[in-house]
Amino acid sequence: MTFVSYKFIGFMAAALALYYGCRQRFKIAVLIVVSAAFLWLCGGAGSLAAYALSVITVWGGALGIEKCRKRGAVIYWSILTLNLALLALFQYVNFWGYTMEELHWIMGTEWEWEPVSRIAPVAISFYTLTLTGYLTEVYWRAIPAERSLARLGLFGGFFPQMVMGPIARYDRLGPSLFSGSAFHKENLFQGFYRILWGLFEKLVISERLGVIVNTVYGDYQTYTGSFLVFGAVCFAFQLYTDFAGAIDIASGCARMFGVKLEENFRQPFYSRTVAEFWRRWHITLGGWFKDFVMYPLLKTGGFQRLGAWGRKKFGKKQGKKVPAIAALLIVWFLLGLWHGGKWTFIIGSGLYHAVLMSLALAAEPAAKKFYQKTKIPQNHLLWILFQRIRTFILVGAGFVLFRSDSLEMAWGIFTNMFSGDMGLFSREGILNAGLAAADLKVLAAAMAVLGLVSYKKEHAKEKEPDQSRILMGSLALLSVVLIFGWYGKGYDPSAFIYAQF
């Protein structure tokens, strides 16, 4: 059962009826039951058992840390290692095989890895970060340990956010999650509107873009030049509308229960630098790694000594950047690995971006001199536009790796991009990319709507629309989704890209 299914609609209706039909003191219990039921329906008893194991160990570990501070470090590292080992067991069992496969390709020899088949528990990547983040904050004495196992289980497994995020923090989610919200029609209206917007992104835009991407990348040796560039652009927007659409559906569902989830996207394609892009894209994941990995790394003795060496070698201003760059490489390696045990993930959504941000950090003095000499106004509209296009191209190149099945495929796509083939711009060229003319028109119109909404969010003050506007917008979105939602051949309603991580 996924967000885009009739089963989920029925599930949400039943959950809302139970939640608002029961007394105040039973509301948390209803959320616990429906969240457990959702996990069981999505992944079966195995997923439910795996989640229960993680929750019980983290709950017990947090209480143990708080009760016995002398042994807190031993308890913390034991529970953390256990949960990360469970994640590695299911997610990275094929890592070394894929690594050897890529090494043989680099050396020009033939070797193929037969992946070990395994069925990973649903959402293990997301709830592991959520629960271990909570455990770490208890260990740091930033928050008190939760006494109730059921409440902690609800925090880590609240069904709208469990499968694809956003990744929750206990002190931010807890107040609205555990309050047992009374019925407010505004929550239903606003939640329903956001769900419809997410369905619009997923069914009207992302699914159509996916047809183009699958057609072009599925035969990248035939579709060369301009077709591959077009495919790369389409994939960037497909990934965004797929993932942002899922988050909007999750946030809308949570809002119907009176629960506010953290925002996970903030108009990422308006970014002027790669670093800014990642502050706007998958915000909660980046924040988790920054707070729980990067900052602790920089405080270790080894990184302090590295900073002292850097200041001695490169001077005070540049030298202090050395440990930051080293930490960036480690953190982004882990970020890429979190997406899966393939080097296309590790590089395309990890190390590649770390290198770009490290170069930008090291080049700050040169950039300052450049602006001083050229007198380019940094806030000029054309310069901002140039920076945004440059950032999109750099990030899009990483997405090509992310989408590729192997480094060999990524190399083939990049090399074939520069074949000089401009066939896309011929009269019939774009019609050979997988979509018929009518679907291309629907896609263009939908992209224009997405652009207008993104522009308004970027430049207008954030405020929730009144009920009349929400009602009109909901009716319009519902009509568009029902009429233009992509339900064609090969459509799979469960195929959210980020559901695989």
C-alpha cells in the first residue's frame, strides 16, 4: 500500500474517522495502532518486527543512558552499532560486489556481480536515522529520555512520514504529535489541498517526465547529444517532483491529524551555489548529517590537530578550512552511501558534491578578488540567473550519475552527450523521446504552473491561504489530477523513487 492507491485513500478515511471519533485520551493510541497497521500493510510482519526491534533497543538504551551516566557511552555506542549494523545488513549487503564490478570496469576487464537478493524492511533507512538521532540527543543531554515505549514508537513510526521522510527530531515533532489535536476543519482543508498538490507533482508531472527519462536513458547509445541533455534536465525535475510530491502528500496527511511535519524542500532550483542547493533539498537529511556527524567530527582531537596543521601550512584563514573540507568528504561519502550500496549513489549524491563545495570553499579568496576587479554586482538579475543556471548544470551532472545503473553507463551518457547530435530540435525530434504531442502539451502547462507556484513561494511572504482559496484550489487540482494524471501503460503507483532507499 502506497500513497498513490485506492487502498491508501480508504486507509486514511478510516484512520481519520477513528481519530476524530474517539475521546481525547485515546487519540495517541489510535495513531499508534494505525501507524503499526500501515507498516504491516506495506511491508508485512517482517518490517513490523524489524521496526519493533529498533524501537525497543533505542528506548531501553536511552533510559539506560539517563539512569547510568557512568556507563552511558558504552550503552550508547552498543545500541547505535546494533541499529546501524541492521541497516547495513539489509541495505549494503551487495556493496563490495558492486565495488569489485566497478573496479573491473575501470581496469578494462569483464566481471559481473550477481546481487544477493534480500527484502529490506520498509523505511529502515529513514527510521534508523530518526531513532538514532533521538538516542544521540539523549546521550548529549539535549533532551530527556521518553519513558513511554508506545510514544517513542509513534515518534519514529508515524505513518505519513515513515516511508520517505521528512526525518523527524523529537523536540520538534513531539509537541504536535502527542497533543491529540481536536477537530479543526482548517486542518482537513489545508491537508487535503497539500495532498492534491503532491498528487499533481507526482501524477501529472513526474510520471510524464519519467517516460522521457526511461526512453532516453534506456537506450543512451541511440539517443545521443541533445536527447541525452534533455533527458538529464527531465530527470532533475522528475526526481524533484517525485520526492517533493511524496513529501507534500505526507505533510498533508499529517496535517489532517493536526500534526505539522518539517519542510523538506524550499525551491532548490533557485539556488545560486551547490551548497545552497543542498540547504534547500532534502533539508532534514542534510540537517541530520550536519548535526550528528559533521559537527561531532570537527570537535574530535584528530580534526583539531588537522586544523592546527592546516593553519601552520596555509595560514590562519585558509588553514581553518582544511578540517572542514575533510569533514565534508566524509559526511558526503556517508550521505551517498545512505542512498544505496552503489558507487553511482556514493559519487552522484555524495562525493561529487563534496568536491564541488570544497573547491568553492578553498576558492573564496580568489572569488573575492574576482568581484573586486570585475565590479560585477552580485545581486544583478543577470548574474543571479547565470549562477542559478550554473548550479543547475553542476547538480544535474550529479543526478546523471545518480540515475545510472553503473559508472560505465554514466560514462557512456556523458560521452554521448557531446556527440553533436541536435536531432531533438528537428520537427519530429522531441516526439521521439517517448511522449505524444498531447502529453507534451500537458507536461509543458503543468511545468509552467509549477514554476509560477515556486516563484510565488520564493518571493512572497509565507502565509496560509484562506479557506475559500483553498477550496477553489483543491477543486482545480482534483480536476487536473483526475483528468491529466498519468495512468497509462506501465504505470506503477508504488514507484516513488525515494521509496527504494
